[in-house]
Amino acid sequence: MLLDPVFGTLFWGRMFSIVAVWTHSIIAAVVVYEATESALMVGLVGVFQFGPQLLLSPVSGRWADSGNPGRQILLGRVLCMAGSGSIAGWMFLEPEQQGTPAAVAVLFGSLIVGVGFVVGGPAMQSIVPDLIRPGELSTAMALNSIPMTIGRIAGPAAGAYLAAHFGAATGFAVSAGLHLVFAVFIIAVRLPAPPARAADADRRVRAAVRHVWRDRPLLMALLAVTTVGVAADPSITLAPALADALGGGTQLVGMLSAIFGVGAAVGMGALAIIGGRLPSARVSFLGLTGLGLGCAVLAGSLIPAVAMGGFALAGLGFGWALTGLTTVVQERAPQDLRGRIMALWMVGFLGSRPIAAAVLGGTADAVNVQAAFAVAAALTLTVAVLCRPATLTGPVP
């Protein structure tokens, strides 16, 4: 599948683009933290970058169900490139700017990246089942999640390295260049034509919402996806504050975030090897449990070694939870509603990030960073109990 001219090209192109997103995120977090020394302000990076998911994902999902997904994916990459590139250009032109002006510039550029992400996201997710053969969905979902995992490994590490050795402006420029690479890939590949749609089909977002409300396993899976987004946010938002509390610097920030990605990569690689032999509902439950336990370890971390172990366990759980839950959602989503349902998936997974960033960042500022991880652990373990395998299975309505 990785060598397929369509699925493979989309896979490798997403690899570049998601590395770019996480490179942008970690550099933005470092710049804003250095400018303000506030975990809450770092949380605003997530608010600006992922806030558009809450407002625009349903509309973007409707476009994916009624328009041309390839063009939509391309437009999203162009906007992401403009967001990172605008910050790089401003920093190259105004290298002496510090404090609030630097933070504001980063937040504005992150907003543009967030808009680009939401424009192309639902189309990118909904098109996957059209690129594969019957029986390949669970493997495709595991593979489709790997670019996000590699992005979590390479992006934070590369971003921290670029910021430390070449400056934040160069790091943002590299991020923009990686989005450009994916745009070229999209132009070069021939994606399948959109399926024929009935003239009287209900193209409103509420049609997808009604379907999800009637399908309890699908509803619970989307709730769990939202929880995964909340619990994954600390790997970026709280990493600078945790590294500071442990006596580390920028290098430790990148290492902690990268270890989270390594854990997720190991988990997703194992799922790709297993294929569909383990039911997706069970994979989801095991992943949520591992993610919650990892956050609990981080809540008690007082030395870097414990923090690294906590991030590794949380990353492993994240990889399993995200892959299993996304497979559940794709299996239960009708083709004519898939774009809008995957838009709801994005609202949950990415749209929860601004809320998570504000709540967890605020907790870190008001109490301490370990307390913020404790909040994430309690939430995730509670949802793991609610979303047991029996809850995520049943006939599709």
C-alpha cells in the first residue's frame, strides 16, 4: 500500500505536511513561552491553531461530500504554507522584535495554519476508503495514522533543533517549505473522481449529526476521539512548562514531545503488523487506558527519566486509541455522509485542543504542571471505562 501510486503518494505527502505542522507547533510554543513565560499563553497557540476546527470543520466536511476533495486538500496546504511563511517573513524582517509583538505574530500565523488544516482535513480523511481494496480498512487506518505519529517524532525534534541552532524564523520557513512539498505531491497524483451523488441527497451538516445521534457506538467513539485530543495536547502545550519545572531547556522540550511520538509510532507499527486480527473496539479501549495511565505517570514526574517514561506510555496509548477509534468511525460512516462525519471527528480531535490548552495551561499556571497532567489522566481513564469494547460495537443503523 505504501508503494501504491495514489495511496502511497498521499501517505508520503502527508508525512511532510504533518511534520511541518508539529514543527510549527513546537517552535510557536517555544517562542511564545520565551516571550511571555506563561503556560496559558502557550495554550493560546493551540487555541489559534486548532480553534478553527470548532467553527469550520462542519462546513469543510460538507464541501468534501459535495465537491472535489483533491482541490480542497491542495487549498488547505497552500493556506498552511502561508501561515508558517508569514511568521518566517515577519521574523526575518523584524529580528529584534520580542515580547508581546512576537507572540501576537506567532498567534496570527498559527490561526492561518489552523484554517488551512481545517479546510483540507475532512477531505483528506474521508478520501482514504476510496483509495483501498475491500478488507484493507484497518491496515489503512493504522498506516494513515503513521504520518501523524512520525510528525510528532520528527516535528518537535526538528523544530526544537532549528529554533535552538538556526533561530525560530528559519524553523517556520522550513515548515512552510514542507507544506509546499505536499502541495506538489497533490498536483502530481491523480486522485479518484468524486462518486456520483443523488440529486435529492441531504447535504446539510445536520444529516450527519442526526445519523451520529442515532448510532450510539459511533457517538461514543467520537466522544472518545475528543478525549484523545484533550489528553494528547499536553505533549505540546505543557512540554515547555514541564521541562522548565524539571530544570531542562529547549532540548528537553523537543525530547519529551518526540518520545511521545516514538511511543505512538511503536503502537501504530504493531497495529499495522497485526492488521485486523484485533477488533478495533478493543484496540480503542486499550489505547485509552494506556494514554490515561501515561498522563498519571506524568502527574507524578519529578525527574526527567520519569517524565520520559510517562510520555512514552502516553504516546503508545495515543497511537492505539486514535487508530482504533478512527477505524470504528470509518467502519460505521455511510459513504454519502463520510466527509461530514470525519469533520465531526476533526471537531472532536482537533477542535478540543483549544479547550484543552486553555484548561490544562490554566491549571499549570494556577497550581503546577503536574496537576494539569492529573486532570488529563482522570478524564481519559473515565472515558476509557465509558467506552468499553461492548459500547463501541453493535449493528449499524
